[in-house]
Amino acid sequence: MENKLKTMIMNEKFLKLIGIIKIQLFFFKENEKIKISREQFTKENLTEDDLEKGFKKLLDDKIISSLANIIYNEEGRLLSEDNNDSETQYCREQSIYFFIDRQKFYKLFEGKQNNEKMPEIFYDKETGLGYINSKKFKLKDNQPDYKIFAKLYCQIGKKLLRSDILKIIGREESEAERINNTFAINELAKKIRSRTNLNTEQLVNNNGNLTLRAIKIKDFPKPTPNLP
């Protein structure tokens, strides 16, 4: 089983699927059913075919179970639970639900990443100057990324709600503006990651709610001396 999975891991799309699941585990308790919106997969350019192959592999190898909203027919084709027509396109529900064997998942997919430390961050919201693991970054005053990062830093480890983000950056939520607002938050998260060199597991975007996973340090970091 593990040899087959290692082959799948080399597939870039499968890695993206695993990355999304890994992030979601941070938000759900042990033995709690995992819920992932299809929007999360779409943002990573995962197609229905990618989901079909990836989830089928995880099901077959008993890493996940009780997969809801998508099921397989005898030919292995994904179908909606409400339709038995084998020619029907597979389900396009808004979210996918499943239980996961965390121990098996981490054993196969975490590896060395399990031992990686969270980044240590110092940030001065007055100047926009900060350090992540002693590497300097700077955010421009009064820009959306400057305002949001300051808020995230103040509440490290806690999610900043989509509604609060929109208020801070001066946007109003409505059905007409929902797609544009989602795009704005996604771009904002990308910009912060670009400026700070954080990755998607350190600055987490979960349906428009942002969470900064890091360790806050209070003292301004001293530069590492040059050793002879």
C-alpha cells in the first residue's frame, strides 16, 4: 500500500489535495468529520477528475472513510448520492465531508514536516517593520496587507473572520459582491505571503477566514553575528 501511495505522492495534483486536507485538520478536532468546500479545491486549480482520483485513492487505502456528497459506481465513476445513473456527471455539492485516520495520514504524508518549527515573528505595527525567523520584511503604511497583518499578529493562532477582514479593508459583503470579495481576500493573502515569505500552512486562508500560525516574539531580534 505504502509503495503505491508514494507513487501517487509524486503527482503534483495529489500533493495539492493532501496539502488542503492537512490545513483543514488544524481546524477540526480529533474524530470530527472534516468539511472542505469545493471552493478550496478550485482555488488550487484542482479539477473534478483530480478529486475523483485523489479521493478514490484515499478511500481505497482506508485513510479516509464515510465520504459524503460523492460516491463511486461499479466502474469507479463518482456520482451524486441522489442519482443512480452511471452516466451522470459526478456530484458538485458545495462541500465534501469525510472522517480521516489522522495517525495514518501523518505517518504517510507529514514526514519531516511534522518536526518543523512554526515561524517566530516580531512585528512593529507602527512602522510596518518585522522579522520572521530573523529575516526582515516591511509592509507599507495604511495598505490593506499592512492593516490585516497587524490584526493577525495581535491574535496569532486565532482566525480573523472574513466579515472583519472586509470591514478593515473597506469592502461590504453582499451576494452581488461575494465573488469579488473572495477574490480580494485571496489576493490579499497571496500578497502577505509574498512580502513575508510565509507559506499556506503558516498563513492559512480557510473560506476567507485568515489565521496566522506562528510564535510571537516580544523583543526586537538581534542580527546573527558573522562567525570567523
